[in-house]
Amino acid sequence: MALTGVEIFKLLPKTNCKKCGFPTCLAFAMKLAQRQASLDLCPDVSEEARQKLGEASAPPVRPITFGTGDKAVKMGEETVLFRHDKRFVNPCAFALEIKDTGDDINSRIEEVMNSEIERVGQKLRVDAIALMNDSNDAGKFETAAKIIAQKAPDVPVIICSGNPLAAEAAVKLFADKKPIIYGANLENAETMANVAKTYKTTLGVTANNIDELSSLTEKIKSFGVQDMVIDSGARKAKEILQDNTFIRRAAVKKNFKPLGYPVITFAQREDSLMEALLGTIGVAKYSSIIVLSSIEKWKNLALFTLRQNLYTDPQVPMQVEQKIYKIGEPSPTSPLLITTNFSLTYFIVSGEVENSKVPSYLAVMDSEGLSVLTAWAAGKFTAAKIAQFIKDSGVENTVSHRELIIPGYVAILSGSIEDKLEGWKVTVGPREANGIPAFLRSKS
Ligand code: SF4
């Protein structure tokens, strides 16, 4: 049962020393009760109190990591239902299913390995492989697992089998790679729990409904397994939305421990568009792992973009450093463009300049992470500020010409920039970034 703020306060040192960053112990206790602060911030809390408070300050969704190294996937730790309350913590992972009956195991591994793209400065990829024991044969499963272990040694793996013998045959191959064994159910719970305990892995638990799931996780916990990912059995869009919302709400609002685990969603469909739609429900509504049957580039891009947008901090605009960026190998006569430091703006504009194959300088001005029009409307991308930035940047020593290309959306600023930036000519560029390549080529 979660402790109230006052109950937590009684266990704190009550010296109001402020070392935790809060003005009083009571204020800190209230934040702890809301799970918006970590107990570690108070250096003076006693060991006895720490134990009692451990549960109260633990995140309602258990933190779990699977895989190791750079590609390890962190899950759980979520504390809110809505992103506007506080940012979501750990982005959901996408996993491609690979069937042990398939004759395309090698090519599907390659697809996962080659799925990485870069978007607004972040590397995005399909995170894991879900190996499915469709054959229900331990030998076949082990053979498929061997291929994955050999060809994709650093990709996190979910071993999906309800057959404890097959699960054990496969998990041995990934013993030091923190895989997930998925497939514990009412019938095999104890045996699967023993396999998970032996190999110190997270256990995926599946049930026919939420009631069954919550009693199953308690049962498995009593066998000594703490780390679980859970599946209510939902497969249709409506059920996934309903069950995932219920699970998150129970964990976050009621601190209901039997459902306080990351959720795994199986979204596989023959119709790839339908699968992408189910994937979007999982991304938006609380899945920590989404298993897909195919990873076409269009689908990846849609799901990656949605995930990236939902898991950024809404209170912190994504921005890049203010400076003069070189694109290609520009010379003193190369064009000089200017834009704002909103990440998306920067990456789109710099990408289009690159596409033009015209080496250029791109002056990126601090607009507190706002896009061009918003920054202009907010008075952060004005003629005076642009002129000052160009003077301060030292670009006058870098380029031999005096021509500045401004975004078409702020054409209205051209005259006043020229007034403030003596000796410079201001040229109005395209309104949309996709017009930049033709524009730059026409000038060179
Ligand atoms: Fe109270 Fe600990 Fe914060 Fe000091 S650091 S104000 S003792 S909660």
C-alpha cells in the first residue's frame, strides 16, 4: 500500500536542511508520495526509514532492462498516465518476430540489423528480435536461436515459447545477454519461473484476461521471480487499448503491484497497414514492447516518429547549438543561410542543403528551440537579433561575400536586416525547406 505524504514525512529526519533541493522535509515528502522525487536526494535518511520508504518511492511500473551494452532496452519506471503531466520515461521497444519454422531467418536478422535511421539527431531502430517457437520443437528452436546468437550477438532477444524445455534450450545461448523468456501461463508457471530464476532472466507472463494476469504475477513472484513483462492476452485494437489503459491506471493511480510491470503487445497482422495501426496504439497507450511481423521502411518511419514525438519532454524544446554549421566543404564564396535552432527545423534544412550538393554555411540562431514562424511571432527571430547574431558569430571573417539567405516565411524582415547589417545583401530563400536544393543550385 502506498504511503501518504504525512506518513512519509514522519520517517524523514525533519531538519529542513534543504539538501534534497526542497525547502522542507514536508515538501519533499509530498513529492515522494506523488513519485515525483527520488529518496536518494535526502542524504540523511536512516537505513530503517529507507527500507520502509523503499516501496513508497519505487516507481509504480517496475524498471526492467533486457539486452546488454549499447543496445540494451530499458523499460518501466513510468509514473504518469498522460505526457502533459510529466514526460514518459522509457520509449517502447519494437521487436521483429522470427519463427523457428521460417526459411528466412538470416534475411530477417539482416533487416533488424539494417533498420537504424537517424532523425533529428537521434538514432532510431528496431530494438529486438522475438524468436517464436512455432514448431513447438526444442531442437528446431535451439537451432534458430543459435543462428540469432551468432549473427546478431548484440541484439536483445525475446525467447517466445510456452514449452519450458524449448525455452531453456534457447536461453542457454543468451545466458549473459539478459534475454526475456516469454510464455509463462497458468499451466507452466512454476517450471517457467524456475527456468527464469536459473538463468536470471525477465519472465514474460501471458493470461486470458487481466484478473488471471494479476493473480499469475503474484504466484510467479512467490516462486522468487521479480522481473516480469506482462501480456493480458489482448490482440484486437479495442482490447489492447482497453487492457493497456487499465494496467497503467491500476499501477500508477492505485499502486497495484500485481500489474506494475512493463507490457508486451503482440501486434502481428497479415495486413501490414493494420499492423502499423495496432503498433501506434501500443506506442501511444503504454506498451513497453511491440512485436511486429514485418518491418518495412515506411512502417518503421511512422512508428519511430510517433515514438520519438511522444517520448520527448514536452517541457523542453528540442534544440541544437547556436553556431555556424558547415555543410559539405564550403569555401569563402559559398552561400550563407540562416535558420532557427529548433531541432526539427535544423535537421530538415541542413538535410535539404546537403541534398543540393552545394557546399554551404548554415547559421543556426538560438530561438529557444522554436521554429522559424513561431520564433518570429514570439520576437526571438527579429531583424535586430539576426543582425546582432551575424555580427557576433564572426562569419564575416569566414565568407568573402556579404549575402545572407533568410527563410521565405520571414521575407518581411529582409529590408530591416539590411538596414541593421551594413554592407550586407539579404536574399529571400524558399518558404519550404524542400525548395532549397533547386534554389541553391540556381545560384551556383
Ligand atoms: Fe529533510 Fe532530508 Fe530534505 Fe534535509 S535533505 S530537508 S532532512 S528531506
